Amino acid sequence: MSEDRKRLEEQVLKQSIPVSKITEDKIQAAYDIVRAKSRQKAKATPMRSRRSLRHVWAAGLAAALIAVSGLGVMASMGYFTKNVQEADGKVSYSFEVNYELKPVEVKAEPTYLPEGMIKQEEGKYFFEGNYGHGISIMPMNMVNIDAQKEMLDFSHVEQVEKTTIGNMEAHIITYQEPDKYLTGEDLFLFNPEDGYVIRIFADYGVPAEEVKKVAEGLKITVTESEDLTYGLTPEEQQKQAAAEAGDAQWESLVEKGVTIDQITKPGETLKCEGYGASYTVNDVKIYDSLFDVPGYTEQGVYDLERLSPWLNADGTHKPYQRMHLDQEGEILEETTATPKFLAVQVTAEQYIGYDEFSDGSTQDSTALDARLVYVEKRADGTWNFRKDTYEAVPGERYELQMDASAFYLSCPKNINGEERLHSFFYRSMAKGESIDYTLIFAVDADRMPSDSLANIVLCFNGTGNDETNPMWSALTEMK
């Protein structure tokens, strides 16, 4: 959240609004919900499958602010009135909520779906065989609209078409340069009389007319519930306070960074007790041509369809269009980047048997893969990951550097079908067995100025990937 948004929220929360004691209690209960946050922690389990990452332009990054006004005026306006701000390609929705009307449950089921689209899970309707691509239907009542406030700010907006669908006011949001950024569109239905808002998000490739047909055919069910309330019970408030304290502690641990002596040096062994494996970086080299990497064969490439379109005949990497994003996900600039190939020679050893862990857990293989972490040295001498990021312009459909992970393993065993998809970078090893192998990464040349690797470290999957306790291996001498 930006400092300007923080100050705005603080100003609104401090406003003096003349309301009754009962109404004030309801408002404060609602603010308790607004203040609630959901923690997003990194999972401490190895990653076996790799999924395509897409930058979601439809969802904005600032939180929509729920403002409160005199409720006497609200009585004749139903459950809410909405405020819409449109400027410079950005659209923001906020709501004035009538807390004296009891919130309702709302469900929305489609009676029409585009051809080839099926229900995958609640509210998610994707094209068969193309999981994650289709339409999402998200009903919001006056309670959970607070929890979904991140869905109410939008950037890179081209147009907001205002119309009527099913006797409800409808807004259809389209975005700038959809073919470049692979953006879909959003459709909102507003029903202040019955107390809900419905958002339909359509992925890139779903025609606008199809989205409208889905909206026109929605079967909407509104029900009352005695258990549904704006406020939190004492038990819920206690849980919320504990969760917020946990959030703060987790964020503090993530931000503490690591000292130079906590980063494993090249040639030294990193032992990962949680998985009983150790890793040693033996050698690191940068190549202009993939074909110059000793021992390179196509058999070691995880997904040739991601690699082949980006290779020149001599094995060098073709340039691609790249976005530089700030901590909030806003574009700082777009440039052309040309990657090189980073080859890392590693020794891995499984020094604990798969059935010998003290906590009684077992495993059946050893993770050999790793990802690159771009770090920076801070004023206090500690190192931490950079907050800005780089991503390919979505229209490039470039995924070779996905998750900054290796795309090549010199000794794959699981190379067929589902095993290849989920376990390509895994290998079954006996206790005490070790293996020497090579990982290859694609790295933008300008992120290794003068071929320097002082600001890039390696995080092996076998470490568990715990952001609060990072276990990094240096690729070169770091000072």
C-alpha cells in the first residue's frame, strides 16, 4: 500500500461522524473486518510441478476504501451507494454501506457458458484441457466486499461501458493493449436493492459478447442468514488479533535478511536437514550460446516448447520485450532484454535415508533443481531479495525464465508423461549416494553487468524455500 493511500485511510478513519451509539458500534465492527488481513506465506514444501505465471492486469494493487456517511440518507438507497473514480487509465470503486440493513448471502450460477468451458471449481469455469483460462464469477455481499476490496481498483483501463443487464446497472471494463498484455475484461453487476455486487472476470481470448451472455444468464439466489453479521464475535476478534500479530511477526522475519556468513560460499556444502540432502556449488560459468555448454543435449531440457522459439541457429538467445515492475507491480519501464545462459555445476548428496527422519516423515526422491534469487546489500550490511521484479511482456509468451528456475538438468531420470511434468528435477537416491550434475538458467545479460554474479544467489528446492529462514548458495564471492 502506498504512503498516500495509507494517509488517506487514516484521515477517513479519524473523521468525526455524528451517528447513534448503535450505529457507531456497527460501524466499528465493520472496520474490524476492513482491518483484517490474509497472510500469504511461502509454502515450505518442495515444488514438483511448474505452472505458467501470468501477470494479472485486471486486478489493481491499491485497496478500495469503504467510506461511511450519514445512514439517514442511506435508508432510501438500499444496501449501498457506489462511488466511481475514473482518471488516467485507472478506475476505482468504493461503497457507502448501510449497516442498518442485515447482510444477505448471495450465489450466482451460470445457465450459459461458452462452448468448451466447464465448471472446474466453485465460481471457476475454464476451457476443458486449459486449466486457469476462462471465466470466474465472484458474488460479493456487504460483508465479504470488504475482504475482496483488492478486486475493486483497476489500472491500464481503456474504457468503462455502462449499461443494464438483468435490470441491474452493469459496468464492462476493457483494458489497454489487450493483445500485448493478454488482458481479458471485467463485468460488474450492481444491486443495491438486494445487497450484492457480482464480478465476472473473463480471461484473454473470451469474446466480449460471450461474457455478456454469461451475465445475462446468471441464476442469482439471495438468502437471509441469522449467522451473517457485519461484526465479529469476541472469539473471532481474538483470532483476528492473533492472526495480525502472526502477520507482523512473519513480515519482520522476512524483512530481517541474512548476513554474509549465512550465505553458503562456492565450494562449501549446504546441508538441508528437513530433506536430508546437501548441495555444493562447484563451478559457475556464463555462455553466450547454449550449444557451448559442455555436455548439453536436448534430453535435459524440461520443456523444449519453451526453449526452441527463443534460440537462434547458433544457440544464442533471441531478445524479448521485458517489463520492470516496482514493489506494487506498476510498470517502471519496458525494454528489450537479451539473455545469456548460466551453467551451474552441483554435487548433491542424500545423507539421510528417506525413511529415517526423526519426525517419522518419509519421502521417495531428492530435489535437484534450484531457482535464482536476485538480492541486494542493505545499509546495515545484511542481504535480502530485491523488491522490484522483471517479467516478460505477456504478449511475448516467454516462459523460459519462469520462477527464475532452471530449465535444464543434465541427468534427468523422469522423462515421460506425468513423471516428466511433476518429477523431472527429482531423483531417487540411496542413503549416502551423491551425484554431480549441471543446471542451466536463462538470465538477462543486463542483470549480470560485466558478467558479475554478486547480486544473484541460488536457492535449492531441497531447502524448503522458507522465506523467513532463507538458505542461499552464492555463485561467486560476495562482500
